[in-house]
Amino acid sequence: AKTVNVSELRRMREAGEKIACLTCYDASFALIQDRAGVDMILVGDSLGMVIHGGNTTTPVTVADIAYHSRCVAPHLKRSFLVADLPFLSYATLERALDSSLRLMQEGGAKMVKLEGGREQASIVEYLSVRGVPVCAHLGLRPQFVHKMGAFKVQGRDEAAAEEMLHDAEVLAKAGADLLLLECIPAELGRRITEASPVPVIGIGAGHDVDGQILVLHDILNISPMVTLGRKPRFVKNYMTDGADIETAIRNYVAEVKSGAYPAPEHCFLK
Ligand code: KIV
Ligand code: NA
């Protein structure tokens, strides 16, 4: 199968083929996910929660993401590898460049992801013009948890929705090759995707985006959040049919491709 890269992601968007994405942190799962047809794999700073067992992502370091990327990267034949720039690792232009260098050279990532709106445009442009593909993560930004106080749905009123639409436009103009929307009303996910010149991946952003991403441990029903009974609305357990892990991941990919996931029960309707 064709190797996934930035232009293949664009082609999929144009062709209306949904992009199936999942987080991954080690070699064993990388092999399975690549084989199961996951288009894009993210070494997310969610590892602070599902691997390290913390309550937030803010303690995660560039070394942590580089280490897990290095575990994953050699095992991908087809999937596109994205790595998260962790908390404050892109606070200045120089830090953003150094951090991205490590994630790409040590980690083997093909794209970096950072959280933030238009205020990050200069960082996105600085990286992008130097050949670093960037994904901009909008909506709920877990690295802002200490400012927000809690994780909650974003962009609910029209003013906030318009701000986010503007952020998306500015970031794409600055050179972002991909947008990721977390925890926003489905209608806003649709509006941002329609207006966007680049592919848009959602997590809790409704059905009308170009692709979906979930945290691996959530779909396997083993993440601390799920175990402790705090399952986010958009999470679906793919282990319910009693199948093995590879089947669960294949079923997730198939449901993203067919549009069966997300169902209305996984979306924030307003
Ligand atoms: O860190 C992560 O896993 C993420 C996804 C939830 C999008 O950023
Ligand atoms: Na993340």
C-alpha cells in the first residue's frame, strides 16, 4: 500500500476518504497499527496520562516524546508518523526548532503537532518554511489545563466559534499542513473543515471532518480515564466483541472509513 505523507493526506481529503488516526507509543502496537491500516499515528503527549499515569500532559518532555517516537518509527511501513511538541517545548522560535529537530531526527517523526491558535502563527511559519511539517491543534488544548482549570468542550458560543474559525484560517496561512480539532461542537467541526484549505482531523469534533483520531488505550478500554469511570463522550470501546487487539484496531479503522464512527452519541451536538 502507498506510504502516507502530506500529499496523500490531501488526496484523501479531496477524494472524501476518511483518514483513520490513532495514538501509539511502542513497537508492538506500531506493527499492528501499521498492518491494520491506520493512516496516521501520533506519539501524543497523552503518554503522560496513559503511560506515565499522570493527571495532565504538562510533565511530558521532548525526551519522552523522542524516546517513544523512536520505539514506533522503525516499525511503520505505511503509516504517517506525527509527534507532539510537549508543554513549553515551542514557547520560543529557537525552542520550537530544537524540539522539532529532536522529534524528527532522534524520533523519526514526519510532522510535529503543537497546541494553540493564531498566537502560534509565527512559530508555525518559522518551522514550516524550514521544512518542518506542522499540525496545529485547536479547540480543547490539554496543555492549557492549568489555565483552564478543567478539560471542557470549547467553541460553544458563536463568538468562540468565530474565533476558532479565524485561528484555523490564520494557522493554515502560516503553513500548517494539518489541523486537529479536539472537543468542539460537531457543527463547528463541520464549519472549520469546510473553510479549511488543509485536512482536518477531529477528536470529539463530530462527523464532518476529514478524519478521526482517538487515544489507543481508550479504544482498547484500558486507559486510566476509562478504568476510573471518566470516559469522554467521544470514546468508543472496540474490545466489546471479544476480539483480539488487531481486530479491534481494524474495526476502528473500518468504522472511521465508513463513517459509522463517530455516531451521534460520540459527538457534542451543541
Ligand atoms: O496527545 C494526544 O494523544 C493527542 C490526541 C488526543 C489528539 O493530542
Ligand atoms: Na497531545
